[in-house]
Amino acid sequence: MTIRFDATIPILRIFDVAKAREFYVDFLGMNWDWEHRLKPDLPVFAQVSRGSLLLFLSEHFGDGSPGAKIMLRMTGLDAFHSELHGKAYRHARPGLNERPWGARDMDIADPFGNRLVFSEMTAEDCT
């Protein structure tokens, strides 16, 4: 049998579902796919997605650590950057950064201190 890895799904710690929806859905344009709670008054565990990007968001103690930094490889960074700036989100106006290893990045912190780095390779010999 061949070993194959299908997907990496980071779990990011959140503390407020409404703020998470505002950031991930309203600002980043992701879908709120589902959420689960063991009981109505217990923490939420949710999935958001946009295209093939999947993220888990969790209010559970021990799921992820606030302040995590994740690198998200993508194409179409300029269009995504323009889309986000067009929304005039009051808590983030991310810039674009040229990297010496042949990439361009856009670094955005969510309301919980997690840093999402959207990165597009610009050099053909970089993977």
C-alpha cells in the first residue's frame, strides 16, 4: 500500500464565535461549514473553508494555542489582497511582502492572535 497524505487542517483557538464569523466569513470570505457543541452552553468546534482551504476553529481549552502562525500557500494573492481591502474591515488592512526566497506574503492576525500568512510563490524553481 502506498502512503499518501490527503490534507492538513490546522486547529486554531478562538474565544468568541461571533468575532470568528465576522473575521473568517465576512472578512476572509470563507464558508462556515458546520459547528458542533456537546451541549448548547459548551465550547464550539467548527470548520470554515474557502476552496480547498480548510480550517478548524475551536473554543476548547487545549485545542491549539492562541498566537499560532500558519502558512497558507495559494495563487491569486493580488486579487485576494484587493478583495480584502475593498471590504474596509476596521481591524485589518494587510500589506503585501516580497520574500527573498521567491514568495509574496500577506500576513493577517485574527481577533484571537492567530497569524495567517497567505503566501504565493513567485519564483518558478521554488516549491
